[in-house]
Amino acid sequence: AVARCKPLRHAYEKEIVLYAYFEGLDYVSTECVYAPHAYRGHARSLLKDLEATRASTVAALGHSGRRLAVAAEVATKTLGAC
């Protein structure tokens, strides 16, 4: 298996948009019509509020998330028939 390379993993979204703009890359910035009603919008607004308080919040969350390991013995639910 080939490991995935994520060169812009530590870059902020604004930096990626600026990079695409200055390099003349196609960048689609339209939002899904269902996005305002999605739950992830609440999480996104929370992250934006945290980022406004401390600029490195999102980067710190990403770093700590990569350090977490899930044990093989973690119990998972089995799906039943509907």
C-alpha cells in the first residue's frame, strides 16, 4: 500500500485558497444548499469562535487528534436488520 501524502495538512483554509488563487488553480467555493442546516455548521462555528480566541486552536486539535490511538479491543455495535 502507498502512504497518502497531505502536503497542505497543516495549512489554514485561507492560505490554501490564496495559494490556489495565485497559482491560477480552479477552486470551487460554492456551498451546498443543505449546508446551513447541517450539524457540522454548529461545530464549524464553535471552531471559528475558538480560533478567534486562540489562533492555533484548529492546528492544536489536528495534532492531538493524530496522536490518539484506538485500541483493537474497542467494542463496536453490530448493525441489525431494519
